[in-house]
Amino acid sequence: MTARITGLRTYDIRFPTSRELDGSDAMNPDPDYSAAYVVIDTDHPDGHEGHGFAFTIGRGNDIQTTAIRALESYVVGRPLDGTLSDLGGVWREMVHDSQLRWLGPEKGVMHMAISAVVNALWDLRAKRAGKPLWKLLADSTPEELVDLVDFRYLSDALTPAEALEILRRAEPGRAEREAYLLERGYPGYTTTPGWLGYDDAKLARLCKEAVADGFTQLKLKVGANLADDVRRMGIARAAVGPDIRIAVDANQRWDVGQAITWVRELSRFDPWWVEEPTSPDDVLGHATIARAISPVKVATGEHVQNRVVFKQLLQTDAISYLQLDAARVAGVNENVAILLLAAKFGVPVCPHAGGVGLCELVQHLSMFDFLAVSGSMDNRVIEFVDHLHEHFVHPVVIRNGNYLAPTAPGFSSDLRPQTLIDYAYPHGPVWMEGEAA
Ligand SMILES: [Mg+2]
């Protein structure tokens, strides 16, 4: 009998992070980090499930969860093997749904819902193959990888033939790079010290701890108040010395002119990059800022809605670092496209992470990039934020500032079963207790 996909379960999971001001920045003062979570069930006797999620910061996580449910017909009832062996085809069907497409197209809640489902299917495929996702992708042929990508809207910047060439160029040395990755891991940087809600003493202490832990780059949230930012940047620079890279992140707070003025004020502290200086949709604004603040570099990506906007950011030299997000664009397939675009333009990818489980996901994409796409770790780092990992069955492992390559089969996306009970919103025990208190 042909095994089939039998169910798509969703969960509205929220963590009350606003109680401690973890995750506070200039635009998001009180986030409750949340996951619109999906589990894909099958009737195969091996019992594997596919897990995926969209990350939100609280209110609206119910809307996100409902959007995932709208994709049920693309998954449930399908033959298991046929579906998993054609994830390029499944991606195209979902993204091109002529009615759901009206809600985007290819952006926002519906696109994030597709990311959750697509990533859950990849998790299931990797579990069934007995490999971590980075390894499954890196073991694919260039032709198989190119078939995952939808080149519609990209071909003026990247053709399938160019993508094949990039992937073939990265084939020599892959085994050596894999051995290096398994031994050393992949460099991370930490955002833990720099949340805007932390006081100066906590900032200085956490900066020093980050360096002691082996990180060579850290990041500060900025953008709410210039005098505060100058003071905090001074504290951080004094705490870590001149050789540690300090990036700053404005979380879209500024207009273009304001961004230029603000970054010039901070430039005496030698910021490594300025992240999300303005609206993520403003490609030309990013390009203007990049020209004006050079040699300080611009980074963005966590709110870039799809591969088309990334294409434009690259075509206009608007960014020096590309910060893809595992669960905002439509999952693994679209991120393969984005990694290929970045390689074509020679821009390092430094993924956005933190949130709920984003570190767990993006590590696979960076490791795949190192093995099979860019072939490089130069100036590439994965964001690391040290909270909520304990809720995952296979949390990231950081050693001396590096992400160690995950070895468990899958996409590292499984939340622990007890977490799905305790943090269910609004009736899980954590939220019921919060109300009583
Ligand atoms: Mg950011």
C-alpha cells in the first residue's frame, strides 16, 4: 500500500518573553516570541513526522496558524514518496495557487505559512533519508538543486544555466570542506548582549561574557535615541576592545536621511554593519544609505519578503551582507534561490536568527551554502541568541563561538512535546498562570 500524508496539525505556541524584555528593540519593545507551528503526519510505519513553523512575535500568531491550515489540501491525502521526491513541484503549486496568491503575492502571512509547510516537508524528507538537512541538500546534484528553484522573476539576474555553473564550481573540495565543518563548526555572532531594554551594566557584562565565550562579533540594537546609542556603543566598544566586530541593528526605525545622520554619529565606534536601517521594501533607500555611509556596510533581509526584493537589493549594490530568514520567504526552496543569487553577486550570507527556533533552522542553510554554493565562510556568520533553545528536541550546539554541525536527521525543527502543551495559547498552563498572577 502506498504510504500517504494523513494530517496537518497546527499549534499556536507563544512564549511570554515580554516579561523579561528579551528581544526588545527600537520597533518591537515587548515581543512574545511565538511559533505558528505545524506537524505533518503520515501512515508510513517508520512513524516520522515533519515539523515546521513560522516565527511571529505574539499577537497575530492565530492568524498565521490559520493561514497554515489553508494549505492543508496541498499536503493531506498525497502519496508520501511522490510528494517528498518533488518538493520543487509542490513548492510551485502552493506558491502559484491562483486564489491564495491574491493575498500576497509571494509576501506576508500566506508566504510565511508556505514556509512553515515547505520546511516541515523538508524536515520529513531529511528524517526519512536519515540525514541532517544541510547534508541532504549538500548531497544533492546541481541539477536536483536547480530544480528546486522557481526562476520566474529572477532570470534577468540569474538563469538556470548560471545557477548550475555556480553549483558545479563548488563541487571540488566539498569533502574537505565537510570534514572542516564537522571538526570546527560554522562561525556565529551573538545578539544576546545588545537588547535595547537592558541597562548599561548588563550590556557591559554581557559584552565581556560574549568575548569570553569565543565570539568575535556581537550586535547592538540601536535607533530609539541617538544619545543613548552613542553611550551604549561606547560602553560596548570599551568592553570588548578594537578587534571585536560590533554590528548595529536599527530594526527599520529610520527614514533614509535620518539613517545616514545617525550612522555617521556612530561610525567613530567602527560599526561592522548597520542592519535594517529603513523599510525593508525600500530598495533604493538602502542603496542611497549604502553609498552615503560607506565604508560602513549595510545588511538586511529578515523582513525581505521574497527572492525578487533580494534580487533588487543585490542589483543596486544596496547591501554588503544578505540576512536571509528561514521562515519568512517560502522555505528551503526559496532560500536555495537566495543563496544562489548571493553567490552570483559575491555577497556573503549572514542569516537572521534568534526568535523561536530560527538558529536551529538557519544553521542548516549556511552549512549547505559552505559545502555546495558559495564554498566559503569568509565574512560569513550566523546570528545567535541564547534563549528558548531548551524547548527544542535537537537544540543548536555552540562551541567557542561556532555552531557545531547538527547530526540528527531532519531540520532541527521539532519542539518538545511538553512545550506544545505548556505554551499553547491562550489555554496552556503558562498563559493561564500568567493570568492568575
Ligand atoms: Mg535584526
